[in-house]
Amino acid sequence: MVMRPGQPDPNEFEIALLDRLGLENPDVKISTTDLHVLSREFTGVGSFTYFLIKGWAKTGKRRVIQTLAEVTIPGLEYGLGVVAFLEGDSLTLETFTSGEEKWDGIFDGFAIRPAK
């Protein structure tokens, strides 16, 4: 299912995930205030948020940005994995569950902890 953003700014969950990614990848200098949400897609086992980075050049080599942090959400046994893809002036934030665990996109009560 694809959902239009409803709001063009990142939500609190996306900001927290992006802040964690930035903490573990300090050479990536993206401010969440420069992000414009193009769309959000919920897959049933994760999500994709597609951003435009305001003021960035459209050219640039694709980069995968990862975190080892643990993202927990009440009701998810194994939590979520997180990765982002940066290419030119586009950033894609992906979340995913482990195995076949389903997730409805609700992130109330989430926590992000450094990996053990």
C-alpha cells in the first residue's frame, strides 16, 4: 500500500531513525530539516519513506547507510531493522521486520537502543 505523505516533513519516528543513522555514520551530513517527504509505503513487513533532500545536487553515487541499533516496538517480537539509501538528492529510509513477522506501521512506544 502506498500512502501520500499527509505531511511533507519527517515524523518523530523517521527523525529518530535518521538521527541514529547519522550518529553511526557521522560523515553523512544530512539535516532532517532539509528533508521533504515525497511518499511513504507500508509493505506489511516494513516501510519505505522516500525523501527529497532540499539543496542537494541530483548527482551522486549510491550509498547504503546502516545501523546496528535495536529498534523495538510493542507487539513486534524481534523489532525492526533499518537501512537508508542515499543517491544524489534522494534518500530512502527502509524499515523491515525479521522473518515473516507482520507490522502495521504503528510506531507508538518505539525505542532505539545501541546494539549489544
